Amino acid sequence: MKALVLGGGGREHAIAWKIRQSWDCDAVFAMPGNPGTAQLGKNLAGNPGDFIQVRQAVLDNSIDIVVVGPEEPLVKGLRDRFEEDPALKGVMFVGPGSAGAALEGSKQFAKEFMRRHGIPTAAFGSFTSDRIAEAKDFLKSLKPPYVLKADGLAGGKGVLICSSLEEAFSELEQMLGGKFGKASSTVVIEEFLSGIEVSVFILTDGKSYLLLPEAKDYKRIGDGDTGLNTGGMGAVSPVPFVDEEFKGKVAGRIIEPTLKGLSEEGIPYNGFIFLGLMNCGGDPYVIEYNVRMGDPETEAVMTRIDSDLLSHLCACAKGTLGEEKLEISDEAALTVMCVSGGYPGSYPKGKAITGDPVLFSNSYSGPVKVFHSGTAESQEGILTTSGGRVLAVTANSPLEKSVKRTIEEGRSLAYGIAERISFEGKYFRKDIGLDIIRYTEEK
Ligand code: AMP
Ligand code: GLY
């Protein structure tokens, strides 16, 4: 079977890596891919958001299954175009149509969907510029801090947390005035939830689902979760508080009503759902839905799946996921993201990357895997940086009774390799996993 993974980051490298291990995989392609996916198969030039280019790549390479990494092509209707095209009949597709992708593409839709189906989430109101006075009254009815969200996709920058009412008023006016273009012509205002965040992932065909390993993301640039927000600086899986009881609540209160709600509303869904959850005193609340996997969570999660991902993806596309069984390894995963100096602000590109041979190997069978996020190959064949987040170093360590020992082993392996990778300006957070040790010690 031939698989095409759309996207070109660490998430897509990790998905392609896992697909490549399937007994049924003859070839794995990526569009546009990166030097990491090139080690596993073939990269195809093109833009995942461009239906015509994707269609041509699928036909030219006799692709059997397309797996979409990022949300944007889905929100813009890539699947819908696929379904309308007779030449693509029979090609399996993992990722929802635009109606399902609205769970991520419109925060207002997602919040109203949760309200309709009784899914726990922060109280909210949504407002357009003709209702500024009402929006301000709603803000006044909340306690600080205040959470303002652009309704549409804003490249991960559309959420603002304001400590004072004055700041919230000012941000509200700027957002409705076009701070994020059309994406913020509607603004969702939410109650602030305090707790610990966790990323929970499912693969679903709309009827059944597989609960993938959960992960914790490290969003801010600085140690101790300080400084600017980033796409994610590291990940750890599993997350100790996600025990059977918590999973039961997530399944009963969130996943099942979500799937039932989609079905009742006539929205088919074949793909991943990433639930951004807040654990508020043992109860899960949905912060956001994403219609894709997380990055860098995927670089941790994929290394913990023992069963055949390609088989699960095909079943997801065909609607037979109920017959699949997910097997999860008895190892933990810890990912450290090496980023370019300056990220998440401006940063240079094209810096030569050198270092540990694991970086250049395509076997990735040892306890440490290096997934490429923002890398490129120069004309001379030299590996260089090409993005803010450059390499995701993932280590697997045996899941011991002692969370501390498990994490310490993962940290020692991951940081051991991260230290041995060099490029000018390289930066990584030093504290990945330490909060989990602290949390379990406090318990
Ligand atoms: P989102 O893009 O919706 O995931 O929001 C980005 C980040 O803002 C989340 O990962 C949370 O850390 C934070 N956040 C969003 N909504 C809330 C909320 N209602 N309460 C507390 N924090 C929030
Ligand atoms: N790491 C968070 C995300 O992918 O949205």
C-alpha cells in the first residue's frame, strides 16, 4: 500500500515514520515533506492546501491513502473536493470534511456545538463588532483573567489572556477591528479555567474510536513556562493524572457526546480529533478541539503506538475502526524541541546542522528518534535549519513504577542527543518533564 502524508513538519515526519513500519506499507510519500520524511520515502513538491496538486500527486503515484497533517487544508474543504472527484473514488482519506473541521476552524461553532451537546467547557459568549457594548458587559460579568479568542484560524496566535478589564476592552476593540483579519471579525469571550492542561487524541470513523496515548505539551518558550507562547517546546507521554478514572470521564463526558453530536448533526467524521483539555480538580473541560494531531505531541505519541498505524488509518477511512485494536507500548516518551535562536519571534534560517549520527539515520529504532520539524537540505546536500522549530528529539524510557525514574531516564536520553546536535543559535527548554515529577511528588 502507498501512503501520502500531507504536511512537512515534525508531526508529519512522525506519522510517516510510524506508517513506514507497517507490514502493509510499500511506500510512504510526503507533500511537501522535509529531509526527515525523505529518509523514509519520497517527498513530492506541492502545497497540501492545493487540491489540484494533491490530486495530481495521488494519481501520478497510485496513492492508496492520504493522511492530512495540518488543519488548514481540511478547514478549507480538501476532503470535500476529494469526495466530489470521480477519479479519486477508492482513494482512502484521513481527515474530516469542512463541516467537521469547523470544530477547529470556528471557535464559535465549537463552543455552540459543546453547548448543544452538554460537553463541559468554559462559559462563553461570542460577539461581532455591532455588539461591542454587550461584549463589554459580558466581560464585566466575568472574573479576571479574561480570555479572548478570534473565531477563525489565526496561525495559533488568536487567543489572548488579559489580566485587567481595561486590557480586555482594548484587545476586544482591536480584534473586532481586524487585528487578525477576518478570523477575528467574531470574537469568543470565555471564562478562564485554571488547572493543568493535557492533550488527548482519538482516531475516529465517526462511530468508533481509538484512544491514542495522551501527552502534555510545553507551550511557552522559557523554562518554568515563562515568556512567549510557541507552537510547543516539548512533550511527555503518558501524563500521570490521566488515570483510568480521568479517562472514563473524558470518554463519557466528552468523546462519546462529541461523536454522538456529530452524528446527530449529520456531520461525517473520519480522522483525528485532538482534545485540548483542562483538568480542573479532576474534572476534564474542553479548551479546544483540533481536527489534527498536535505538534510536538505527535512526535511523542507515535513512538508509543505498538500496533499497526496504517491498518488503523485505513479502517478509519473505511469506517471499520470498530474492528481495530490499539496497542500502546510500556515505554514513556519525552520530546525536546530544538529551536532557532529568536523563535517565536524572528529568527535566521539556513544554519548548518551537525551532530549525532542518529540525526542522519533513517532507521530510528533505538531509544532516541530525531524528527525533523523545520529543516531543509541545501544544494550542496547539507542539512540546514529552515524554521523556528527545527528538530524534535524524542526518547523512550521504560515505564517504571517511579514516575521520577521514568522521566529522569527519558530526560537523560533526550537531552544527551539534543546537546550533541549543533546549529548556530540552537535553543531548547531544559525543564521538559520536571513538572510531572513535581506533580507526582506532591500527590
Ligand atoms: P487555544 O488556541 O484555544 O488552545 O488556546 C491557547 C491556550 O490558551 C490554551 O492552550 C490555554 O493554555 C489557554 N486557554 C485557552 N482558553 C482558556 C480558558 N478558557 N481558560 C484558561 N486558559 C485558556
Ligand atoms: N502543540 C499544540 C498544537 O499542536 O496545537
